[in-house]
Amino acid sequence: MSSWIRWHGPAMARLWGFCWLVVGFWRAAFACPTSCKCSASRIWCSDPSPGIVAFPRLEPNSVDPENITEIFIANQKRLEIINEDDVEAYVGLRNLTIVDSGLKFVAHKAFLKNSNLQHINFTRNKLTSLSRKHFRHLDLSELILVGNPFTCSCDIMWIKTLQEAKSSPDTQDLYCLNESSKNIPLANLQIPNCGLPSANLAAPNLTVEEGKSITLSCSVAGDPVPNMYWDVGNLVSKHMNETSHTQGSLRITNISSDDSGKQISCVAENLVGEDQDSVNLTVHCANPNYPDVIYEDYGTAANDIGDTTNRSNEIPSTDVTDKTGREHLSVYAVVVIASVVGFCLLVMLFLLKLARHSKFGMKGFVLFHKIPLDG
């Protein structure tokens, strides 16, 4: 019984863990390129013989490449190129070191999928030029380029600009070869018509009502002539842009309240660097929609087509009141006149009756007396 417990208790768990660790190292070593050593998170290639001629790649069914966080390469004189797809599998890569080797060229999109890169060291290689486009999307804390035979040109002015933005202890002693094959400090490099660009965003008041539309305009300038593009982040509203090298517009339609507080940037970029001008979008809710009816003169509708509005609580207009009053006055006058005429007729009938019974012997009351004519 004690034997069973010994082989099925904590001791057995530790043994199994050790076995899996050994298997992991064995798989990594078996899949590792020649002249390199590999672990679950690191690849290092420093043996010059036979050396490597291409960027190291792990064999299929080996340790997951996304777990590799560091690649160290040294003394590899035949390693000259980093292609676009050489590094893309190492998405977790944080540190890349290639020193004392023959690196001459780095593809523009070589690090496109390596957003975790923080440290790059290319000391003492054969680089004559290096574009800032390799690193524009990276948040690098260190880029070491000492000991490369750079050619003095506008293509490397961005490195000078980068050095000038750092404090003195962090700067590197970088040099370039001029047309006379003379090494000059990069800090002293002066290239005509080679400077940072500028961007100017001409925007109206960006406090807009939900559902409305707005157009932003931007102009860029610089030498070399910069490219221009819009950075709208995760804008929800429908938008489209028209852009040339130096002018552009951005049309945002049916603006959503979800975009309130978001930043919109116009970016100018050339060989030396980039500049941007930004604005923040503020969206307020639209006013409630009311019936489109216009009232005039205390409630008389201007539109006389099919008016079915309930007017039980309206105040009658002055014109209607005056007209009604005049109608009432006319009726009253007619009634009064009719009453007077009727009264007069009654009086006349009474007088006629009274005359027939008079004591003066009048037989009646002569309304029309006929006077005889003589001869």
C-alpha cells in the first residue's frame, strides 16, 4: 500500500512534470535550425560554423513560435536579409538582436505582425540604409544601430531626428559615409530639401447634431513632398475621403452619437518623419421631431389643405368675432323693425274698430275721402 502511495502521490506528479519538461526541450532542440539552440521561449544562433544563411525558423510540429519572446543572432556573416515572412510567426517576440553579422537589407513589412517588439539591436552589420517604415507601428524603447556603414542621404535623416529627441545619455555615436567616402557624425548631417512635414487641419466647429453630416479639410507640406492620410480610429459613422499628395477632405455622414469624444487626425508623412493635426468630435442628441404645422393669428393654419386639427381649445380670432357680432346686430335690427310694424298695424285696427261705435254717428273711418268736383 505504501508503495502505491509513493508512486501515485506528489512524487509521481513531480516525476511526470520533469518528463514533460525534458520532452519539451527535446522537441525544441530537434526542431531548432542548424547552428542554433532553442528553448520554449528563446532562440540563439552564435556558432559561426557552419552558420546560418537565412533567418532562423522552427520546424513544423515544434514549439509554438508565438511563445518565442527573444531571438539572439551573432557572428553570422552569411545572414544578409530579413524577408517579410521571416519574422511573422513570432508574434510574441519582444527582443531581437542581430550583431556582428552580415545583415544588409530589411524588408519594409518585416515586423508588421510583431507588435510586441520593444528592443532591436542591429549593431555592427552591413546596413547602408534603413527606412523608418519598418518601425512606424512599433512602440520601441530601444533601437541600436551602432557600427553600420550608413550612406549619408535623406533616407537616414529620420535616425538623426530620432537621436535629437532623446536625452544625451541615450544617444549613439552614429556615422555615415558622404560622397567622398568620409565618415561624418550623423548629428552633423545636413541634407538640402530634407525635413519634417507639416499637417494643417481646417475644421469647423466639431460639435454636431446626431444624424447630421460634416466635411473636414486638410493640407500638408514638406520636402520631400509628404503623403497624406486620415487616421479615424474606430469611427462608427459612415465616412469617405478624397486625398491627393498635399490636399484632402474627409466627409462624415449620418453621424452617430457613439462617435462622440473620438479623435480624427490628418497625418503627413515623408522619409524624415511625420506630423499630424487632430480634432475631437462631439455629438449631441437631435431635438425631438414635432408636426410641421405653422399657425398664424392665434391658431389659424397657414396651410388650408385638409385641416383636421382639433381646435376646441383655440382662442377665436378677432376677425371672426367681429363678423359674428355684425351678423347678430343685423338680425336684431330686423326683429325690431318687424316688431314696430306689427305694433303699428295693431294700433290701426284698434282705431278702426273704435270709430264704428262712436257717439258722433260716424259709420266708419274714411281713409280716402272722395271730394266731388264742381260742374
